[in-house]
Amino acid sequence: MDAETSDTPRAWRIVLEHVEAQLLEGALRPGDRLPGERALSAELGVGRSSVREALRVLEVLGLIRTAAGSGPNSGAIIIATPGGGMSALMRLQVAASGFPVADIVRTRLILESSVAGDLAEATSPTGDAPDLAPAELLLDAMDSPDLSPTEFLALDAAFHLALAEASGNQVITATMAGLRSGIEGYAREGLAAIIDWHATSARLRREHRGIVEAIHRADAATARTRTHDHISGYYAETFVDTPTP
């Protein structure tokens, strides 16, 4: 099986950890360019989509900048090295899959409910509002009937990260990016407990739309409540105990 078709749900972490290790060891420094997607894919034995996902996380963390095209200035360039808190956040990305599920859920309840409320409060009657277009594109993608449950959950995690990005809070965005592997991990683990995936996925899509709708209406209280209920609801359906923030 070639690299383009050998992706697993966590394959992007292989790329992320490879780049992180080189940054932390000093093998990569500001101004250096990363190999292209094809080269990284072949070197690490993962699909190019996983390479793109890892680069997206590194860009969110402010460590690289990417440019489209095929010229000498295209691709990804290192713009910062991970020091202090940033190094800790990068290590969080790797460690998140080993955190207790209840701890990840409690953290999500606190962070994401706050994000949804803040986004709603930032929505002005004059039309000024956070950019929710990336999140809404992910909602449209989740409507596809051809998605497997794991593909759906990957898009689901990307949707929640997109809301964090829309907040403009770089610390929250980096933290959510760091927790993403842990979030996807427990969401996939919970699939075994779901009796009717069609019904569950339909409910999750409605809840996502409801959160975005409350944000657009500048209804902060409803946005917070819907986010809290959405996160805790999936956990309650797939695990025994439901944590509270």
C-alpha cells in the first residue's frame, strides 16, 4: 500500500512529532524550509492529507508559515522555535491521547462553552461578526452521507477547532489544537457504544448548527448552553459517567 492510501486517523501525528522533534533538537531553525508534502509523505510513510493536517496544526501554533504554489517561496517555512510555553503546548499535542477522557471533557466544557459565548458576544447588530465561514464549510462537509464514522468525527474535531480559531485567542486555539488528538481518540473509542450511528450523527449535526445559529443571533447564553450540552451529551451516550466543569 502506498503512502497516499496508508493513512490512519492518527497518521498526521507522525508528521507532527517528526517536525516537533527537529524543532526541539535545533535541527530546524527559523528560515529553514520543510520538505514538500510529497517528500514528507514518502519519508514518513503517511498520506499527503496527514502531512497537510500536521502543517495546519504547526501553523496554528505559530511555528510555520505556508505559501501555496510551486516556486522557490512556496511550501512551509519555519518562523519560530518552540520555547517555554509553546514547547509545552507542542508536547501537549503528543501527550493528549494519554489523558483521562473525563479530564479532556471537563476542559472542553470550560474552554469551548466560553468560546461559543465570546463569539456570540462579539457578533454586532451592525453586521460585524467573527468569521465562521471555515466552521460552516465543515458543517456542510459533515452532511455528506458517504462519510464513515471516523471521517465524520475527524471533521467534527476540525469544526470545534475552527470555532476556537474564530475567537482569535491564540492560547485557546493552541490548546484546542493540542487536545485534538485526545478528543478524536475518545470520540472514536465511544463509537462502540453507539447503537444507531445514523441517529447520533444526525443529532450531532443539528447540535452543531444550533451552536452556530445562536452565535449568529448574538445569544451568548444559548451558545454556551448548547455547546455544553453537545459535548456532555456525546460523552454521556458513549461513556458511563458525565463530568461537570
